[in-house]
Amino acid sequence: MQNPPSLECWFEFGSNYSYLSVMRIEFLARDAGIPLVWKPFLLGPIFRDFGWESSPFVLQPAKGRYMWRDMEREAAKYDLPFRKPSVFPRLAVLPMRVAALGATEPWMGEFCRRVMRQNWVDDFDINAPHHVAAALEGLVADPQAILAAAQTDDNKLRLRGFTDEARDRGIFGAPTFFVGEEMFWGNDRLQDALAWAGRCAPASLL
Amino acid sequence: MQNPPSLECWFEFGSNYSYLSVMRIEFLARDAGIPLVWKPFLLGPIFRDFGWESSPFVLQPAKGRYMWRDMEREAAKYDLPFRKPSVFPRLAVLPMRVAALGATEPWMGEFCRRVMRQNWVDDFDINAPHHVAAALEGLVADPQAILAAAQTDDNKLRLRGFTDEARDRGIFGAPTFFVGEEMFWGNDRLQDALAWAGRCAPASLL
């Protein structure tokens, strides 16, 4: 018997539209009966491949101004709290390394939502070890041990591997969703990606 | 008594996501009781302001590959025919000048849908005078007279004026919708723009 198709969520803590998806996707996928696969990756190296030294929302001021207004409206649409961070885009290497380490762990979803809230609601420096530790509090037995494991060379390479895979698969922004080879870019396509996964499910599973 | 808020549709015949909106917007606005204001503008000068010599879908091949697949899916979602044009982005200065001339004319909507179909379904050179004339056929008494009027200096300046206004209002892509000062970028935001206009209508008109 075939497995149901899974939904891959490629995201970055520093990406504002990733916030809108990461806060919702675990619940939406669960309700739809679609297995969720977390795929944390770094957006910076992907942007640098295009010759961009920052986010397009910084490089194109008109687009940036629009994006912040759009974020207010979109967050309200999904009933998510939102406050424009005082720093954008925020460095997120440390929490991204924890996400790479924990991608298949049961605490991954809640950890990601906490880091996202720190960035997009609390305006915290999400790359600061004490904030990352706070996001792990109560989810793992020993947050400091997780931080240490996240910073090993092996785990740094794991996050780099995710980023290389993102590039190889043609990812150019975040969030991006995959259902098999079918790619969906942006929070605006999350529902389409879920619907696609639903249609791909073997009939015996529906 | 206040007028109901209008919905401005800023678009380009060469813009693929404009196709998805231009084919639908007149009917959606009419059904919602929202006055529609057509705002044709040239995207090329806006992109050149960013230092781009072509569409981002050409300059970023990964994004371009994704966009063509997304267009197939989106056109299917809206039940619109779609064929990837053999030339992208297509020059559209002549039909855009006709659109600038006819922006407030009753034939504007159907003319725009015909030019869009020529580009995104028939794969015609939409800048060729005979194709522009064909798109006017049956809508105006004398298509050749409209083509001549579209090419006067006054009308060239009218299109340039729309483009300057687009830049001044912070437009960075197409389609873009405005309801008063509220801006919505992309076909994905058309329903939100319509809903916004509906909420802004004076209660006496609802």
C-alpha cells in the first residue's frame, strides 16, 4: 500500500511570509491527514546566488513598504498577532541550526512557532542563545544540550545540506512547499499545496 | 451622499499575472457593485528603475520556471485557457497606448480581454498593428482611427502619465489594485481588494 503524499515545508525564521505559514501548517496538515515534513533552510545563500546582499524587501524600498502593510492585513486575516520587528531581516542561524537538528522531533512544530513569535510579535533577537534556550524550555529535557548539539560541525553541515537541497530543487524564496515534485511558493499557496496533497492521496486512504 | 469606493486595476498586457486578473475583474467588480477604474501602465520603466533590464522571471531562471507551472495551475483554477507564449515578456506598447486612450470607454474591458487572449492563449505578437486592430473590431466604429489616435503625442504622454503615477504611488509590479490609498499587489490579492472596497462602501449604499 502506498503512503499518503507528504507536504514539505521549506522555511526560514527570518522570512516574514514564513511566519504566516509556520504558525498554521502543523494544524492544517493534521486536520487534512497529510504528513508534514519540516525543511529548514537558510535564505541568505539563496539570495546571494542572485547577487542580492539582503532581502528584496530591503533592496526594493517600495516593495518593502508594501510588504509591511500586507503583513498587517494578512496576519489579521489569519488571526495571528503581528508587530513589525525593529530589525529585518533578522539573523537566525542558531535557531535554524536547532530546527535542522530537530526537524523530525515531536517538539519541532512548537519550537518553530515560539521562535517565530519571538521574531514577529515580541521583537526579540532570535539569534541570541538565551532566547533560543527559552524557546526550547519545557519541550526538551535539556535545552543547553540541544544548543550544544546544534553547534556541532555535523549539525552545521546538516543545515547546509538542507540549503543546498533547496537550491538544487529550484527554491528561490520562503516559504516554499513541495508535494512530491510539485512546488508551491509562498504562504498564498499553502492551501493549494494541501489540496494537491489531498488529491494525490491513494483512494484507499481517503 | 458619498460615492462607493472604486477599485483601480493597474495592469500590463505583457504581465502574466495581470492576465489572470484582467480576464475576471470586470465581472467580479460588477457582481460586487464596485466601480472599476482601469489604469494601464508600462512595467518596463518601473523594472528599469530597479536596475532590471527584463522581467524578474527572466532574470531569475528558477523563479521563471516556477512561474510557468504556477500559471498553468492558476489558469486551471480560474477556468481560463492558457498557453505559454513563445516570447516573454512581449512588447505591448501599441495595445497599451490604445488602453490608455480607451481607459474610460465602454469597450475597454472587452478590448483588454481580447489582447490578453492574443498574448496568453493565441501566442500572437500583440504589438503588431493588425492584431491590435483585430482586438478593436466590432467594439469601435473605426479601429484604424483609434490606432491613429493612440499614436498621437498627446496619447503617448497619457500612457507615460499613468506610468509616472504608478511609480509615484509605489507600484512595483502588476497587477496592482488600489482602493483609495490601500494597495494590493498581485492577482492573489484581487479578492481581498474587492472585499476591502465592499467594507469601505458607505452603509447607505449597502
